[in-house]
Amino acid sequence: ELFSQYLSTKGVPNPELLIRTSGEQRISNFLLWQIAYSELYFTDVLWPEFRREDLFEAIYKYQNRERRFGKTSEQLKQEN
């Protein structure tokens, strides 16, 4: 929290989903601190061709993931 208060994104919630287009499977240090527990979605579709259907696919895949926030599936089971 101490570090976060000095970022330009101070007060903005961290993203839950980061979509990377163009087939690149890297984040290029984009929002590096803020996406520590975000789900990453990579697609080969280039940004100019990215359509509503592509967004819906990314959201669908996000909805079907197990959000663990740095924990293992086993740790989550033990908490519940």
C-alpha cells in the first residue's frame, strides 16, 4: 500500500483482466505493479481487428478461471 500511493494509478482499482492483442505473450511492463493478481488473456487478433466477439470470448474465459490471488488450489480448498 505504501508503494501504491505514489503511483499514477493511486485510487484506481487494480484490473481483474488484462487483454493482450497481437499474439505477443508479454506485458511490456504495462501496469506491472497493478496486475500482480490480474488474469492475463492473450489473443492473436490485432488491436484494430479486435471486435465485440473477441471481448466476449476473453470475458467468458476469464469467468471460467479459478482466481487464486497467488495461492494454490489446495490452499483455497483449505480456506473454504
